[in-house]
Amino acid sequence: MIVRAPFFGGNWKMNHGPTEARRFVESFAELHRTAEDRTVVFFPPALSLAEFREAASGRPDLLLGVQDIYWEKQGAFTGAVSAPLAKDAGAQFVLAGHSERRHVFGDSDEDVARKVGAIAGEGLVPVLCVGELLDERERGEADAVVRRQMEIGLSELDREAIASAIVAYEPVWAIGTGRTARSEDASAVHRLAREILSGLVGNAAARSIPIIYGGSVKPNNIEDLLSAEEVDGVLVGGASLDPEAFAQICGAGSGSGQH
Ligand code: PEP
């Protein structure tokens, strides 16, 4: 599928069940009018997907994703969701390697690679999340961590599949902390990510892969982040739970996102 930049992702994490999801969509749809020049994707809890879809049935521009999958297609894996199940439920995107999956649930780089492979294998768009911990940044290891997470995370994809993926740079110290990376620091890592992608798929294809930023994105810092070099969009946690805040964020970058 064609993903237009800027990309705005709302990761609801373990918030907004079906009832709240419906309420959210009703308010958000009033506040954010369809805009052709951007991509807006929600990652609700899997249990809220059906209600979200129904509430947003008149808004095909509000796309859906899931927050994680297990790499097997089906079977005795209690509690897990697979890529085919996500697709059947209407998801087009899947997060893989979100920092909470890595650091709370213990997903390894290899686990993330298998998930990315399963997502792309189903024709869904993997959003590979990478990013360093605070102590890794302080030790000067941020670049090495991002390189390792990207190279292993994308290792099960061929060039064509990599060209259809999205990379989200989310420094772990900025997620849910109210601390945002300075736009020049984000740009520096995004430049590195672009270079890594160029090495994997060549310059031309790498240019069209969205590299998005995540970490305490709010209405008051979105314009600054979005105008930073190499930042093609954002992945938003906390602020995506509030229809007004997220509509403001999704309207950024054009002056005409909301009309
Ligand atoms: C996230 O969960 O991907 C995220 C960036 O969260 P927050 O915006 O709350 O920092």
C-alpha cells in the first residue's frame, strides 16, 4: 500500500476498550477532517478493533493497526494474536519491537525479526520500532543499538519487503516521560537509519521508506519535530488517547490538515 508522509500513528497501548474507542472515534472524526496529504493510523487494543472499524465506517482515511503479533499463523498460543488474525480484523499495519514489548515482555531482536517477517508475509506493513535506553545513550551507544535493532529486525525481509516497511525511532528515555529528543538529535539518528536502509535497499528505495519519530510527542512540539530533517512522521502514545490533542497533532505540518 502507499503510505503518504507525514505519517501519524496513535498507539493506544492497553487503553480504550470498545466503549471508549467508539467515543474517541466519534469526537476525533469531528475534529480531524479527511486530508489526502497524510496517513493517520490507530493502534488500539486488538479487542477494540471491531468497534473502532464500525464507528469509523464513514472514514476510510482512518486506518488501523495492531500493537504486536506472534509470528505463528494460528494454533495453541493462548493470548496471542497472529498476522492473519490481525488482517482479518481489518488491520493494515503492525508495530513490532515497541520498547514496551522489548523491555517489559522481553522480545529479543530475533523475536522482533520473526514478527516483522510474519507481518510482511501477510501483506501487512511492519512498523519496526527501534531506540536506545538512557544508559545506552549516555555510554555513546545509541547509534550501535539502532543499527543492531534495524539490521536484525529487518533480516527476514527481502529488498522489496524492506521498501514497504516503516521504521520508528523511539528513544526509550523519551517514551511516556515527557522528555522529547531535540529535533537535531532525532534528525541525527534518522539520518543514520536512512543510511542503514540505503545499505540494504539502495538510495532510491530508502528515500521512500518512512522513518518516524516517537517519544512524548505532543501538540506543542509536533511542528518542531515534523519539520526536522529526515522525520517523516510520528508515533504517539499518551497524546493519542485524547481526541483533541491527537487531532491537533494530525493536523500539523500543512496548516490545512484540518478544515
Ligand atoms: C509510544 O508508545 O510509542 C510513545 C511514543 O509513547 P508516548 O508518546 O506516550 O511517549
